[in-house]
Amino acid sequence: MPTRFKGVDLKVLMEDKETGLMTALTRFAPGATLPDHEHTELEQSYVLEGSLADDEGVATAGNYVWRPAGSRHDAHSPDGAIVLSFFLKPNKFFDMGGGHIE
């Protein structure tokens, strides 16, 4: 499913709407960006294809990364990517007054 962010599609594999727990596949088109957002709880991501970059570096296929609660950044994919992510609670985005990825 397309998200409100150009070039970013999301496939929810499991979701508990009461708690915010979610497992999802995210597909990034080449050059796609997730704007400034905060990880409200622990987020874990495994890059299946391509690469995902932020100010801390680049995660390529086969890399696992995690972000602690309260961390904030933007992320982009220069060449496109497919990422498997596990969220305890949805991220908070700061574009358009906040909200979730969908």
C-alpha cells in the first residue's frame, strides 16, 4: 500500500491496533525519503534488499539495525530498498503536524 511519503510503500504483516505493535515490510523506491520522525519505542529493522541511510550511516542488504525509544532522524534510500521492521509503537512523524506513516 502506498503511504503519504512519495516512493514509500508499506505492507503490514501483523498489527495490534490496541498496543501499536506492528511487523511490516517497507519498500523504498530509489531516492525515497522518510522525513524527520521519532521512534517512540524500540524499532528493529532488517534490510532485505538495497540500502537505507541516515546520519549514522548506511545499512545494506543483510544488515540489522535498531533504534532506541526517543531517537529521531530522517532516512533515505539512494538506490531503493526492502526493509523488514518491527515496531512496539508507531513512529511519530513531524511533517504535517505529526502522525503515523500510513
